[in-house]
Amino acid sequence: MSAEIWCQPQGQARGPWIRGVPLPLPVWAHYESPALTVSTVEQYEELAGSVELETQRLLREHRYDTIGNFLRFYKDYTSSEESILDLFYRKYQPLITRGHHTCVGLGFELLHRLTGLNKQFPGIASGLYIVSCEETIGDITSYVGGPPAADSGEKEHVLVCLKIEIGGRRGVMLLDPGYHVARVITVMADKLYPHTGWFTQSDELTCKKEYNYCLCAEDPDYVEWHERRTRPGALESTQVALIYVARPYLTAIDVTERRNLVYNQRSLLARDTKGHVTAGIYFPIVLDANKAQTFTIFYQTDNGKKRVKMEFNKFNGLRKINLDTEEMEMIAECARQLHISQDNLEDILIALAKIMNDSSFVAQLLAINARINTLAEDN
């Protein structure tokens, strides 16, 4: 086993495949994780403070990265004898690797770190677990009422959860390093303090995002996650996701990490302790013979974020091909703020340019992604 591969979490399961479904079926535990009981709000505040500190350290120390697993997937595919990506995708075993963390890897890393608080808060280690999230739910009432339907939906996101009881009051603590949330989210059944309520997740010139979490009135096994986006000169938009908190989610790697491999948006992002995205690259995976494929590179300056689009074809072949002095300086500064070497970032961009130039692979990947999107449309 490569030294790069992180120790795969215990208790993770393989989901069964059924004909006509583009992902394995998700699996949840048959048991419920025990609640952590504290007698006073003050004791909970102490617990939440310690958990929040660990979460903020994680955000600062670990990049959000959906590019590392993508590069490994392509390398393994091209070195295999399989030419049909869908067949390879079904046989492929996703891995969590050091330093290449999607929401899945970040969730397990945070779980690992928080178990270190067990001496101070006995019971937290046995109470923490990974939970599944289905995004963009159209009809909450038809979705809830028992466990999530295994064969509809993509379970494209995961969070860390802890059931809590504060002086007999029931609730859950949620942590979401994958969406750069730097705070503890407290969801109380009675919606009274320390219930979090609405908060601003990010507020930039182009978009303000606000989040709110509450137990679902129709089925308290779910937490509703409401997102409100406000853009200058545009109507406010909202969407809701559902987080199934009743039981631990056992196929975070086999289903959620696998789903991420064929998602048509990729990013490598640095965050600060407050969850602000500070530097990185991101791009859509598209297939358009009439358009150059591009990525966006950004980083912090004294005047705010600098954000520029570059073409992947500048990185075809040898390092630094077709780059002018300003572009080289931008890559160097982005790499510095990502806490990686300039050579490393250039190597990543060269590898990505090769993938984006492989029209057969891109077309097959987008076809799988479209099938998964269709699976989730009925939610």
C-alpha cells in the first residue's frame, strides 16, 4: 500500500450495485450512536468551544481538494486495460489519501481529531459519526418518513454528527468542514439556545450565503439545511438539503467519494480558521470543441481577491509552456497561499490539461455524471 494512502476508516462498507443504477446503494448502520449527555448549557458551551477550535484548525491545515482524487482516478483508468469508463468506474475502489480531502476525507480527519477530546468529554469518541446529506430537495414531505430511499439520490455530501442531550433537551451537533463551516452547528429540537439558527456563512461582493439548520417537523430523523443566496441585482434564491442523522452512514467512501469522482466541477482550495476560502483553482469539466477549456485561479491581495481565468492549453506538454511573466507570478503566489510548491501546482495543472484534452474520457465522465443527476432529479 502506498504511503500516500491514508488509513482507511474502520466500519466503512461496500454498497451493493443493482442493474440500471449508476452508483452503489448507500448503507446505514443498524444501530444508533449514543447521545452525549451534559447537564447544563455551560457544559455544552465548553464542549462546543473545544470542538470548534479543532474544526478551525482542520480548515486551516487541510485544503478542500476534489482534484487529487480525480487525478488518481484518471491515472488508474489509463493504466488499466479497460476502455469503457463506466465499467472501470463500477470496479474502482475509491481511496482517501493524505492531503487530498473532499468532504469525505475532511469528515474522517475531523472525527479522528475529535476523539482526542474524549478524556475531557467522556463519551464523545463513541458518539461521533458520519452522516449522509442529500442536496437540493424539491419535496421534503415525500422524501422523509423512514430512512432515505437507497435507489434514488446520490448522497453527495457528508457531515460529522453528535447526538446531544442538554439537561434533558434533545438535539444534535453538526460539523461541516467540507462546506468550509468553521463553527459548531447546534440543532435543538425546541429551537431554544444554544440552537444556532440563521448565520452568514460567506459574504463576498458577488454573493452572500446564509445557512439555517433545524430538525424536520415531519420526521426528526432528518435535519433540514436551508441555504439562502443573495446576489447584487438579483432575486434571493433558496434551496434545502436533508441530513439523515438517525444512524451512521457506512458508505461515505464507496458511494459519496465515488460520486465525487465524476462530478463536473473540480477545485483545490485553501481556507483560513474562519472558513473563508483564501486561494486556489477551480473549473468546470466541459466538452466543447468551439471553446478553450479554462480554470480560474485566485488568491488574496491587499485589494481583496485577485481572480483570473487561464486556458488549460497553456499547460499542454512541457512545464511553463506559453505562460507570460504575469501568469507565472500568479501561479507562484497562488501556490504560496495554497501552501504547496510552485512546481507542485504546475504539475497539477499539466496533469489536468492532459485529462481535459482527452475528449473520450471527458465525454464518458460527463455521461456518468448526467445519469447520476437524473437519478436524483425526483427528490
